[in-house]
Amino acid sequence: MAKTGKIAAFALGEKKTAMVNLPAQFVTSSTADIKGQNFSDLVDYANNSEKTNDLNNESMNDLIDLKEQFSKPGYANRNSAVTETHPIFGSDKLNYDNHDISVLRKDLDETQKNGNNIHELAFSIRGDWLVKNNLYDPETRMIDQNKLKHAEQEVAKTLINKGFNLPLGEDENDIVWFGVIHQDTDHLNMHLWFAKKSQETRPEMIKQEGKYKGQPIGVIPLEVIEQAKRQFRKQLMSSQELRRHQEILKGVGGFKKEIVEAALDNLLNDRHAKAIKQIYDALPQNMKGRWQVGNAHLTAGKGRMAKANQLTDQLIDDLFAEELKPEYEGFKSLAQEYDAINIEDQGVMHKGQLKWSENKEEELRKRLANQLYKHLAQIEDTSLNDIDQQMSELLSNVKKRDKGGITDKTKIASSPEEIKLTPQAVVRQCQPKL
């Protein structure tokens, strides 16, 4: 990403970069002290009339290292990056005036004096995503800065309250944070700085060993940062984009429900009797009652369940290719459509990283496999001496029972006292619930 030399002249037509990048960094007070740096230098307010107007406010390679920001007074509200008379904002106001900035500086001096860290996160937002969600008009260069700021106010709560072993502040007055929107690069950047004011004494929030023993914890877990990114995206999405996401997810869930409810029904035919017998024979009998796919992929090829898992995966392939082909194709098509949305939002997948659709299919296959194993575990070993014959007898009973009418499989499956419990009957008896 590069400087544009203009305000709100964001790059468009990018396809491989994420909607939001959120790099995080922090500086300890001891490091700043040694270098003669002050936390308050980050918000040195430059009262320069040439800098300011709000004409474009319609109601992360380029990110400078946090340590370098201290050597650039007024970095947060530098003339080349902001367009508002009072661009700094915080938890209570969208535009800090000179008095607010004075209080902010004092709070930051206090947090540094008390030996705390200052944290920074930067939201780098792609121009195309801003346009799609009605946050930026490239013709007029208008930006909905207020909506962006409100979203960051909410995300700040998540990072401050959930980013550490305990909430960073001991109460709501023990936190100082501020943010700013910068518009002078080809992506819109939003910065967020925050720190604890009072001295940290809680053991859970202090490093207990190593080189930095005794210092406050500084690193925010990646899962919390990812949560913040998702929250930020959701808050900024247009109602139209939210509906599109919801409709796709609803469709995926609907097809999944149909597959789960129909899969075991479709085992009740001659075509699958031999396959189920092979699966049962491959299951480790001394683990009966504990048959589960576990964390491994169905085709991982490791462990005592490996052979049964592979055979079950083949059986599921067969179901998806024949009896459940329409449902499976619908599920897969919509899931892949959601993959495209994720690439728009998060960027191209890393090597070895599974797509959303791949994760969802793996979850579905494991669910079907575990349901099959659960029901097979209820069958007495002696009842599987001749599964082919039992399947034929079961189907014969079905035909006699429903002579002249349509088979009611639900009634059959719920009447085990009338039909001997073959694997297929047991499998059919207890349909899983979503």
C-alpha cells in the first residue's frame, strides 16, 4: 500500500486483498522511557487551520511502526491524513476538542508513569469494500466517518475487555483509548491506541517468568483479534450485504438439515447393506461404545478407526452421488458462494488453509459418520452374522406391511418390536436433530 498524496483517493478494483487487516503491536513504558519517548506524543494536537474541514464526512504494509510514531509529533492527526477539524475520537465522543485532547495527554502520561503498555491496532480497509457497503463514494470522495467511528468504539470494548486474561482496566475509568481515521493511502486506515491508567498489580495480568517477568502482559491472542475483525465487518456491512450473507448461510443450513435427516433413511436399501457390513467389521470391537471420528479427517489414514472412517467416507460419497445428489449439490454450491464472500472480506486463502466450504463439508461428513457409529454400537454382535439376509428380510417385511400403499418409513423405524433390529433399522430408528 502506498501514499496517494490525496485525501480519500482509495484504490479500487482490488480482488486479492482483505477487506480488513488488523495488525497489532504494543510498546512498554520502560522501552519508551529509555528512548525518551512519551505516550502523549501520539496525540500531540496541531492546531493548523489548513489541515481541517469535514467536507468529505457523509453521515498493512504502509503502517508505520509504533515505535517510530513517537518520533513524529502529531502523527495521529497529521495534516496529510485527516479532514476533520477535530479528528481524534474516543469512547464518549466522535470529535475531541482541545480540552479533551489535554485530558487525553494527561491520562497517557499517567499510564506511562505507572509502567503500563500502550497498545495499537490498525484497521486497513479496502476501497472496494467501502463502496459495496455504502461507506465511501469514489466520485465525491465522501466517507461515512461517523459510522466507522461507532464501529471502532464497539470493537475497542471487545479488545479491551476480552483481549487479556482479565479486562485490561479494573473499572471503566481505568482505561484510556483514542482513535483516528487516516485517508492519505490507497486503503482507508483506522488507528486505535489504548492503555491501562493505574499500575498493574493483578498476577493474571503480569508476566510471571522469563526475560520480561514482572511486566504487564502485552500480546493479544490471535483469536481475539479475529473476533474483533468479524465484529467490525458485521457492524459496517450494509443491510443489503448482511441479507446476502444471511440468505446464503440459511440456505447452507437448510440443505445440511435435509441431508442429515435423509441420509440414514437412504441407507435402508439393498445397495448399502454390504457397505455397512464392511464398516461394522472394520470397527475396533474393543472400542465399542467409543466409536468416533474424532479430530482426524475421515480419510486421514491413521489410528484404529482409520479403516472404518475411510469406508464410511466412501459410503457418504455414494450417498452424495446418488440418493442425496440434489441436496448435496445445493449445499456445496451455496457453501462455495460463501467462500467467494470470505475472499472479498479476508483476502486470498493461505497455502494449506481450508476454505469455509471445506470445513463445513468435513463437519457434515463427521456428523453423518458419528451418527452411523453411534447406532451400530447399539447392535448385538450376533445380529450381524448375515447382514445381507437380514436386509432382504427387512425389505420383505416392509413390502408386506405396505402392500397396496406407500411405505411409511418413519412408522417402521419407530416400531422395533415388530422388526428385528438390523443395523439399518437401528440407524433409521434415531434420526439426528440439528
